[in-house]
Amino acid sequence: AEYGGYISYQMQNKAVDGEIFIHVFYAHLVKNEKKTAELKTTLNPSCLRYLTNRLKFLAQIPCSGRKTLTRKDLLDLQFYVEQLKFLRICPSEPDRYEDQIQLDFTLFKSLAHLEIIRCSPSLLLNAPEWSTRIQKLVIKSSLERLGDFLILDKQIRSDVNHPMPWWPKLKDLDCSGNEISELDESLSLLTAVERIDLNHNAISKIENFQYCLKLDSVNLGWNKIQI
């Protein structure tokens, strides 16, 4: 299905559904191989997990009614995935909040624009590796605290004067439509950010933007800020 320019892929937690998804996804990428970097893809968490595991082991698995993908096909699929720049992760069901299936974007070597909708930030895997590529980050209906997502290793205390290099390319952060109540010191990690959208949250106090030295635009509409 296509939504907002994004091609959406969905599957349940079944291997047979997963293999059908892999075939359809592979065929779409082959068909559009000359413009892979322009493709916008939406995966539900089950699709992301199956894709990650499938390309990790590269095993040939028969799929009813379809030609079995060879190891070369899977390596080609891996190459195409590494070229994708736009990715949205969203549960299939409109009211579902994903708090079980872990999210690992390591495969997406060129990922620049990432959207995460209705997924717990505790599910992120290997984030210090892939976060260094992200230029635009959109998080919707997922957060109560900015630091729950921006602080990628909770055992490391980031010094606001010497922040961890987790988001060096992030220029555009959209966390509108969450339940964020506080602008915490995790903003100090956003050394390159130019635009922040935090409308429709529960923020009552403006603070910690002094760490965002390149910040040009902030949207704090529909919060609880009193002037």
C-alpha cells in the first residue's frame, strides 16, 4: 500500500508471511533499482525484524508459489537496502503501540530520514552505530521524555559541555504529537540541529535550547507554556 509517498509493507509474526514480504520487497527494489535512494518505505516492526534476520543468515527458504530467492538474490537485496535513505516504522494496527519487537536499523547504511510511530524507545538496538547517519528524525506517539530516545546508552552520563557524538548529522527533529512534559538536557546532544518541532506535547517550561548552537526554528505550539 502507498501512503504519503511511502510504500507500506505489513506482515504478521509468521515465517510464511515473512517470506512473501521478502519476495514482494525484493521485486519492488529490483524494479526501482535506478532510483533506490529516492524510495520511501514503511515497514511494520515484524517486517523489519524478519528482514534483519533474513539478511543476517542468507538462507534459502522455499516460498509457496514463488521462486526461491538465491543467496545472490539476498545479497542483491542487502545492497538495495543499504541504499535506502527514507524509512518509516509503524505498527500495522492503527491503535497498536509496539513495546516488544526490537528495532535495529543497522542494515540501512544510507539512512538519512527516519520516522518512528507508536514504538517504545526502549526497543532500539545498536543505535550508536546508525544514529550517526540520521539527518531528519520524526518520532510520533512514542515519547514521554526526549532523553528516552536521544540518550542512546543509558549507562553513560552525557556531559552537557562534552556531549556524546550520537547525532552529529541530525538537522531536523520532529517530536510533535507525543506526551513530552520537559525539555531535558538531552538537547545538548543535538549539536547540529537547525529545526525542532515539539507542538502538541505537554511542555510547561522552555529550557536547555542554549545547547543547540545551530538552532534556527522551534515550534512549541499546543503545549502548556504560560507567558
